[in-house]
Amino acid sequence: MMLIMALSMSVPLISQLLSKEGSGPRPMGVTQLKEINDMYKIVLRPTSPKLRGTPNDPTVVWAVYFFKPYCGACRRIRPIVEALASTVNHTEHLRFAAIDCVKFRVLCTREGVETYPRIRLYKADLQNAPKGKELSEINMVRKFVTEWQGMLIAYEVVAWIKSAQAQGHISKAVNWPEDDALATAMLKYKERGEVQVDGVTTILPKDPAGFIKDIQNSMYMSLLDAVFKGDGSLTGARLASLLKWVQMLAATYPSAEMRARSTLTHCLEDHLRPLPPVALGPLNLPSELSALTPPLQLRFPFPSLQGPDQCWRGGGQPGGGEQADRSAHPLAGETRWKQDKYEAALREWGALEIDETTEWGWCQPGAPGVGGYPCGLWLLFHTCIANADKYSAGAHLKTIHTWVKKFFGCSECASHFDQMWEAQDGANQRSHPDAALWLWRAHNMVNERLLKDPDNTGKEQWPSLPVCESCYKQEARNGSAGIAISSTAFKPAQWEQGNVFVFIQETLCYGSDTLTCAQFYDPSMDGSASSGLWWLIAILVILIVLVGLCCLLLLMGAEEEPPSTATAADADAAGAADESTDAGSEAPTAEEKKGQ
């Protein structure tokens, strides 16, 4: 009985721990097409409106992922396919499948798939279906309607599948998961260690998470140092610029907790206005990240905010329809700040000024001009752009430029940065790789300039050749074509800039939980994340312990059996006999009386 009770109590607990879905259809994950006929029986010409009890009628659109197991590019994109399949909760409208094009080479060739990875949507033509028939009666044929093949970053796939919905290929009933949910699902899948890929980094840092201390220190300091000027008040355009900076942190900081803490509610009249479509030419990216499709036309979907009603929450995208709410950030809601009140609010929020007790990671202060706040700021800039996406990176780069201009305490440094901004066309860096590489070039130009300063030492080009060999062109590495590698001067001809972009992402996405960085960070390779497998093992251990305790209690109870009815009667009889004996010993017998 106790065993049954323990099991009945543990089942709801286990189901609660394992199930994170609410009501509604459950995500079905990726259906692996294991037989050559599966593509026909399940996707192209299904013979039943059900697939093992799950929806597969003519209203279901299939997203089929074509891959080859040895293909590094395929392994890079697999996690976002798995994440979409495990979070999109509308299996009656959209299903996901995968097909191995090494095993089924002929089938993939028949479908016209010759380069990988590729994702295709297959949809039935319901507009031309016979009238008056039930869905189950329609002789269904699904046909290829659109496909994805492009740069191997998760946000590209998400943007494509959402655009397919906008074009009418996917039901409007499908509501897409938040980016953070997709990132979590990607990292959970990658923890299994099935999609590890080789990076471009030659030597990994000894403390790969060390920069996180540095960016947090510098983020706090960026909100406290050199904020107030003149009359000691912060208001108007200067406050608006600082709030844009906080808004960027709320969108790109590599920790969901800090992004939530940095979320603010504020209405700005002049924020990210819509930009015209931008034609992205071919990028010099490594083969595993190269776009194989024609140049994309991107539109940045940030509307201007023109009235007091149009507020957004910092953690989401402007114009996303999400109503403003109370903020975790202390700067929300005020239109004028006095310095003492401002600094008190930030300190209560958790911001700390840098002093001699501050702990640093990669930016441990050393020689003059090395490490500390400036080093941490550069890492913060790079990390925020690394965590940005295809739509926001250019706008975030502008926010960084504005912050340096208005709030960096070294006026000479800010002036140099502004000059670089103009000379290097910073305002027109709109794609994610372009924004990241512009900031990297600016950083190395500053390093070169500071080496000429007798008060500064150790400013070499980043990354160095030992750290990232593939970031340098082969002809520069072997000294051919008249190109020699310089560790002190910025020479564009020596760099393989596509690999530099990947290096930055691999380095500064470590430990991040944003959708962009979930593409480049693999927790299975460092053991830093808690694996879902360990969760399951822990739950099973708890269950085994509960069952063992119940069995032990049952065994102990069996050893201490209660007396039966017969045994009790015998005990009573024995007790009566004892009493008779005792009484006999006290009363004299007849012979004893006669003798007396």
C-alpha cells in the first residue's frame, strides 16, 4: 500500500517537472524520414490524415530539412530546426521533418536538392480541391512552394519561416515562440553533443567566461561615470540618448536575467525610425556561413514612436504590439533626474562604481592604459553587437557611437572615435556582420594609435595569429603576394574578415542565452550547462530512492508481525495456568492439612 501511495505521489511530480507545455496541441519535434517511401507516404502523397495518431491532413504544411550527416554547415543549422519543431505548438498546421541525403541520395536529387543544408515547405493546393468533400476524402498531393538556403545563423531561418507565413504559405494561426524560448530550445538540443562543429578559433581562452565580469563592471560604470554635466540634471535629448543605451543593453546583454533587469518603459519621440530596404551584397564569410542565395533585401522593422501612447518594453522589439509595463530598471518613467537621486536609484538597483576592489577577468589592470574600464567597454560593445540580430545590429552600433560621444569620460578618446565614425562610414553599417566588423576594425585602429603613445603598452592587433590562424589570409601567413603579418598595425589586406566575424561570435557568445549567440555557443563542449539528461537521471534516482524506502518499510513491517487470534488465546490460557500454579503454592494440600 505504501509503495502504491509513493508511486502515485511521485507521478504528478515527475510529470510536472518534465512537462512545460500548457494546454493545446503538443509540439511533435522533427519527424525523421527513415525509409525511402516515408517522403511520399508522409509528406508528398500521404495515405492517411493521421500520422501515428497526430495530424497529417491537407491543412498541414511540412517543413522538410535536407541534410548530410558529415556536412558541417548542416550541423550548424540543425539546432534551430529542432528548436522550431519543439516549440511551435500548432502541429495541426505545421510539422517538421528531416531527410538524410546521403542515405536517400536519389530521392534528394529527384527533388532537385543538390546543395545543403536546405529547408523546403511542402503544401497542398486546397484552393483547387473538389468542393463539398471532407478533408479526409481529398486525394492530397503536397508540392514544394518555397525554400530556405542562406547564411547559417538562426535568425535567418526564423526570418525566412515568418516571411513564408506572411506570404500565405503557413496558417496565420501559427504563433511563433519568443526568441528566448527558441534560444533555450537550441541550447538544450546542443547539450546532447550531436551537432558539434569545428570553430575558427585556434587557442581557446583559459577562462572563456572571464569577459562576463568585465562587461558587467563596465556596464554599471557606463551608467554612473560622466553622465551629468552643467547644472547637474539629466533630461531632454541627453536622457533620451542614455535611455537608448539602456534599451540596447536590455536587448543584447548575454544574460536573460540582466536583460530583464535592464528592461525599461519609456516613450521616445525620436527612436529607431524605419530605414529603406538595404541590398546586402555577397559577404566574405567562411564557406560554412556563406549565403548561397542572391543578395537579400532587408527592411528594418522599427517604427518611429510619435505619441505618448506608443511605448514599448525594452526587452521586446519596438512596435511589436507589446504593451508597456512597470520596469525593473530604475530609469523608467522619469523625465528629469538630479545627480544624487539618480545615483542612489542606480546603486539600489545594483550598479557599482569601479575601484581598487573591483574584480576583473580578461581586463585585469596592468601597465598604464591596459585593462580596466576601457578594456571592459570594448568588450561590452563587441558583446552587444555579437548578441544583436540582422535587423538591430546597425541601430545598436549607432547607439554605441552616440553613447561614446556623449558619455565617455575621456573627451579626446570620444573625439577620435567620432572621427573614425565619419571616416569609416559607421552610419551605413546595417547588417550584423558589417556592424561587428566595423567595430572590430575601429578597435584595432585604436590599438594601433595607442601603441604610438609612450604612456601605453601592449596594444596589439586582435585577434593575434596564435589565437586565430584562420583569421589571417593564407598568403599573409606564408608571406606570399607581398603581404606580411603585422601585430601592431592594422592592415586590411592581411585579414580574412569573414573568419574574424565568426571568431568574435565564438568568443563573445560564450555562455549567452540569446537566439543569435545560441548559434555559436555549444554548452556540450564545455560542460557548463546543466544537461536535460542529468535532469532525467536526477528524477529517476529520486524515484528509485522512494521505491527503495517503501520496500524497506514493507520488509521491516513483515519482520514484526502482529500476534494472531489463536496465539492470543494460548497466551491467555498460559497466563491462567500460571495463576493456578501460584495459587496452589500458596494454599496447603489435603495431606498437608491432615499432617497439621
